[in-house]
Amino acid sequence: MLLRWHLFLGAIFTFLFWILAPTINKAYLILLFAPSFLMGIDYARRGKSKIHHGKGFLHTIEVQIILAFLSLVITPLLYLFLGMIFHFFLDLGYDLYSDNLSKRDFFLYSILVSKG
């Protein structure tokens, strides 16, 4: 998915979150918004902002699970986790839509083995 779509949809997601919880700390909104597009910024820099295989470390299920557990104890990480999950599902939906889904893109072991 193009970076601009992550940015646009992330802004809408954050705005809706703010509408539903208007008293939320603004720093938490930034933590929610940032990963919705920052996780893919390295691909845009390398000219791979469309469909990209081997998405990288942050796109893996293992990182999401670790962050989910840490967010149970550290509140700001919950918003970071929600933004990362939003980004993850945008990529997943786009890959399903474009019939370009590969499970190896979502597991850390597969990424490490393919780069090894």
C-alpha cells in the first residue's frame, strides 16, 4: 500500500479515535497516529512503497505479540500497539485485495532466514 494511503487513513483513524474519546492525552494520539504510516516509511525511501515482500521487522506477528503484552503494563505502548495493528491490517487488507499475500512476510523467522 502506498505511504500516502497509510498517512491518510491513519489520520482518519486517529481523528475518529479522538472523537470517541475527546479527553484523551494528545501524546497518546500521536503515538496512535505515528505507526500508521511510519512503519512503511523506509520502503517509500527505497522506492518500494507499493507492494513489498519481506516487509521487515516491525511488520511481524512476533513484534505485535510482544508489544501487546508490554502494553498491558505500560499504557503509552497500548496506543503505539493500536497504531501498529492498524498499519498491519491496512497492509493485510491490501495484500488480500491485490492477491499478493504471503505468510512469510508476517513471521520474523522467515524474514531472518531469507536474509541469512
